[in-house]
Amino acid sequence: MTERSTELVRGFRHTAPYINTHRNKTFVIMLGGEAICHENFLSIVSDIGLLHSLGIRLVVVYGARPQIDANLLEHNIEPTYHKYTRVTDAQSLELVKQAAGRLQLDITARLSMSLGNTPLQNAHINVVSGNFIIAQPLGVDDGIDYCHSGRIRRIDYQAINQQLDTGAIVLIGPVAVSVTGESFNLTSEEIATQVAIKLNAAKMIGFCSEQGVPDEEGKIISEMFPDQAQQRIEQYESSGDYLSGTVRFLRGAMQACKSGVPGSHLISYLEDGALLQELFSREGIGTQVVMASAEQVRKATIDDIGGILELIRPLEQQGILVRRSREQLEMEIDKFTVVVRDQLTIACAALYPFEEEKIGEMACVAVHPDYRSSSRGDVLLQQVSHQARLAGLKKLFVLTTRSIHWFQERGFQPVDIAFLPESKQKLYNYQRRSKILMLDLNQ
């Protein structure tokens, strides 16, 4: 097998679990006007078509902020804001409707294109727009009348679901009507957030000019909790940033997360394929706002046996680990701790206590090849050491042929076989000649 074909097979195998996980799930994709006018937008639309072909139920919510501003300036109308919310008078509303209407037609046309050599080749995608959102006016604040700027009054989520059930992509713009027949200008982030909540969406996805939310060193934060998102919003606002795509999405993601949407992803509209990289790889490429981490460290259950076997078999074949049968694993599963990310077992270890001697063995330590340069081994050691202390054990030992220095760097000291519990001494394999390393848990 060539290197190229090997990479193809490996990539497809890594992607397959996510294809199965995402199928029949509802995603709400928020497209800001900045993303729509960028040259990479055609690739984003193509990737949206690919998601649709994989059986993902899609609602696309689009904004038109830069297009509206440009339209107003063409007519010599200065955009007006109060508390960072657009004031839409009657004249401005007509221009807002023009900009939003053009984008609706443009997005629909692009999703309907049957382009060769793209996921949309020979595909027929039914794109449906409608009066799914009922609006109401924002009203008057501090004496300022927001006029035709509005907010959501209710969402006809049943009608949206009916369209999704037929295999259509639902497209929703920033202009909605009220029960009195008036039109109102809404923000795309409010619509995307509330639609995601009402539909019990699995994900909300937004685009910004950066790859996600950067930390102080400029590195992208892969995962944030709502309180961290709030802190970052306050930092942006303190520097005068109230309207960037990042800030607007984080506000919505924080609310969506607290209201039950499992994950809200922020990625770059500048990066070709960012949508696919975020959704179909283990680490992703952007920032995800979640209530609970996508990665868990927990006690193993009988359902984890398949994942543990897949993790340890290559190491057993290389002679690094002693072979364990499935039957043995089933009997000893309560001894195991696993690290699971997106339903994939990426690390495991077992603790075998020798209660009479108050010593424990840390065994069957394995980390997925993609994560060996990370801290998962340290996480396992910390967890197993904690379990050992809770069990009243004083020392922890390992038998290893390849990871001697790794354990020594973490406080383990080489010892003679005589330091092992007597029952373990009788089972020591002199042909393997494993090094014995021991850690004092009281240090």
C-alpha cells in the first residue's frame, strides 16, 4: 500500500465515527455577512452540501450586516446604532429588505448549483425559506425608538422540523414579520441561537475571521465553558469590540449551551475546509463552547471493552503489553480507568491493589498514537494515584520494558523484585525482564 493510500485509509477510518455520530442530527449554521462576501464562501457552501449528503439536518441562518451598511451608504444614509443595536427606520428597512433578499436568492442559487468535482455534483438540494420566525419590535429605550429593529416573538419550530424531515435545507434570513404584518430587522445571532434551542439542535456553528477564540499567546482555545466565554466577551467589550463576529457568536453560544445545545463551534470563514476539519476530526480546528468537556476521565464499564481492546492490541503485538483476552478484560473491567473523547477511547490504565501489603500495580497503560505527545498519560497517572490513595495504598509500582524514563521523570524509582508483593513475585516473567519502578504515594 502506498503512503498516499495509507493516509487515505487512515483518514477515512478516523472520519467514519463522526459520520455515524452526526447522521440525522440537527445543526444550525450561522453565516454572517462577512463570510458570505468572502471569496471562500463557495467552498463553505460546497461543504454545507456535503454535510447534507451525509444525512445531517441543516438550518442555515444568514446575516447581512456589511451588505446592509454598504446599501445604506450607497443611498447616503449613515447607519445608526443605540447600545450597539441598529436603529432601523422606515427608509432603512427597505434597504435592509433589499440586502437580505439578494442574499437569500444568492445563497439559494449557490446551494442549488450542480458543480462538477464538488459534493454538489448531480445533487438536488431543496432549499426552503418561509415565515418560520414571528417578530416583535424592540420598542423604545432611553427615548430612542428602534423603529423596525425587532426581536423574536416565537418560532414555528414544528414547521421547520417538517421541512427538515423532507430532506430540505431550511434557510432563514434576518428579516421577519410580526402578527400585524410589519417587517422587522433581527440579528442573525439571536435567530440562530433561539432556533438551535427550539430544535434541540446537536450543534450551532458560526464563522469569524479568526480560527476561533485565541488565548493571550495567540493559540486557539479548543474548548470553553460558558463562564469562560462570558469572561472573554467582557475582555472584548472592554477593548471596544461589541459587534465582531466572534463576540456576537460567543453571546449566542453561551446562551445556547446553557439551554441544552451540546456544542457551539466557532471557526474561520477564511480557512478552506474549516467546517469539515472541525466536525470530522478528533481535535477539531476552532473553538467549541460546551457545558461538559468532550473528553472524560472515568471508570471503565463493560461497554468500554471494545475500545480498550482496539487501543491495547497494537501494543500487545509489539510486545510492549502482556496480552489480555477479552474474557480476562471482562472480569477485570472494574480495575480500569479510561479517557474517552467523542466516544473514542484514547487512553486507559488499570489499578490492581495488593491490599495486604498496601501496594498497587498500575498496569495496561496505553495512549492512542495521536495523543502520545499530550498530557493524557499524566492524567491517567494522576487518576490512578488518586484511586490508590483512596483505597489506602501506600505505594504504586509498574512493570515496564519501554517507558522507564517516562515513569522515572514522574517520581518512580527502580527497585528489586523483592519489593513486589509476594504473589506478584511468583508471577514475574524473567524472559520479559521488565523493569520494576515504584512510587511512594505519601510523597
